[in-house]
Amino acid sequence: MDINTLRGLATVFAMIAFIGVCLWAYSSRRKTGFDEAANLPFADDINDDD
């Protein structure tokens, strides 16, 4: 096994990992959690200790 075979395997592994992350991020099961996280900066702060 030479260096070019290792580079090819690393490229294939990276591509599979990238596709996996994309599928996870755009999964419809994750939409509600991501929508809630996206709206967190706009949530009111209820801890007013004035």
C-alpha cells in the first residue's frame, strides 16, 4: 500500500463524512431543534435582578 492509496482512502472517508454531516443537518427530524436554537438570541431575558 503506497501513499497514493492512503490519500485516496482519506479522500473517500472525508467525502462520506461530509455527506453524512449534510444529511444530518438537513434532516427533517432536526428542524424543530434547529429552529428553536436559531431563535434563542431573540428570546426575552426573564432574569431581571434590578
